[in-house]
Amino acid sequence: MPPPAARALRLAFMGTPDFAVPALQAVAEAGHLIAAVYAQPPRPAGRGQKPRPSPVQAFAEARGWPVRTPTSLKSSEAQADFTALDLDVAVVVAYGLILPQAILDAPRLGCVNLHASLLPRWRGAAPIQRALLAGDRESGVTVMQMEAGLDTGPMLLQQAVPLDAETTGQALHDRLAALGAAMIGEALAGLASGRLEARPQPDEGVTYAAKLEKAEGRLDWRQSAAELDRRVRAFAPRPGAYFEVEGDKGRERVKVLAAAPRPESGVPGTVLDDRATVACGTGSLRLLQLQRAGKAPLAAEAFLRGFALPAGRVLP
């Protein structure tokens, strides 16, 4: 457990998905006082579509911390409630709601955001997947002071991690979540002592990480094997890259959770052998792990025993 903070801060933590949980835990272990945890409201999930608390809400409630789940922070009532917390700082990690200026201005030290990219590259909603789709050679975490613009605030800390040809979206997610948790304590200590001075983001190199759409996971065999491999890795395991094929119950969607580029070539979409190697616009892609709807993921060898993809078949 890390040592207690040199100066304990009274703070609100604002986050929703599992990416934010390590940072929340780190803030608590550093000895800061958590006045409130904000998360998005529970969403319907599972077969029964019953409302399910977000990972941050569940984590906070299990520890007895006060949790608030407003649908918006735009109302005067919500802003008054936030201001009444009398905060030193707010820590924001993948919260998912827009913070109005009144919220940004309420804490004495402002609002600090942990963002999963090397800003100003990949501002926005899906920086992890966009970095992998683009073939970036590095990613990282930036801790910044928030302002009204989308991830435009001045930077307090930044740390990079290398990416390689095997990095998946899930692996990068987990690595950056852990890195961010380690950095947030340093950032808060630096703010409290006045040692950290925020620096403006560069004007050059700005890119935007648009929200992911499920349709983006569809594999277009006319693209190169390298591009499709990046798509499989970026979308693994969620929302998942996929192709559609005629099965025993009509056309169905098959997720591809792992794949590897190959040098073999052919007409794009053509299955080239009995090992699920599919021709692409350039080269081919060997499918290594697949999943049918409602079924468990399987290695290709096991998958093909129950779902035929014979050589010569052309996938749409």
C-alpha cells in the first residue's frame, strides 16, 4: 500500500467503467478524503435487462462511500449539490458526462482528468482503440487540468508505453488503467504542494478518437491483412471484430478475437486452406480464435470442427 498523501485532499471521484476503478482505489489508498463518488446511472444489462450499477458505483458502494448517479450535471440543483461538497479537487476518469463550467470551477484546485492517450493525440471517447487501429507505435496516459474544451486542458503529467504487433485493446486498457492509477497520486501530491505546473498542449498533432460504432468491427476483406489484424486486436474482446457467413441457421455473425497476418494471397474473402486463412486485399489473415453468437470463444481448430469454413469458400 502506498504511503499516506503528504496533504490529504477532500475530493470527488467521477468515473464509470472498469478502467476508472484502479484510479479510485489509488486515490483512497493515498489517504485522500472521498466526499462523493459520481458515476453514470445503472444501465440495463444481462438477459433480464435489469439495471446494473457501473463498475465504479459497485466498487464505491462496497466500501461505503457516498455515490451519486445523476443523468446530467446541467441543472442548477446538481451544480449546487456539487458545490456544497466543498472540494479541494475533483478527479475525473472516463466519467462520460459533460462537466459544465460551474462544475469545473467549484473545486479549489479544479478538476483533474486522467486520459488514456498521449495528448493532444486522440482526444475524445475511444483513444485506446483508435491508437491501435492507426498502427501507432506508442500510447500512454496524460493527467491534465480540465477546461471546457474536449480534452484540451493543460497537462500535468504524461507517460508513454510502447505498442507492438501483438497488443490488444484489452491488454492496452489494463496497462493504461494501472499506469494511470500510479500517476494520479503523484499528480494530486504535486497539485497540493504547488510543485506541479500545468503546461499547454501542443498545437500540432491533434487528432480525435471518435466513439466506437459496432459496425466498425466488420472485417472488409478488401483491406490489407495488416489493417484487419489491427482491427481484430483493437476490438478484442469488445465490441469484437466480426464477419458474416451462411451457417446452418442462415446468415450469422462470427467474432474474430485473435488473428495473424500471412503472406498467402488470393481473391479477397476467399478461404485459402483448412486452417481458416482468408485472403485479403494484400496478404491474408489466419483466424486464430473465433466465437459464434451465444457461444464460448474457441481456438480455430476446435471452432472448425463444429462450423465448416472449407477452402474455396468466399466470405462476404
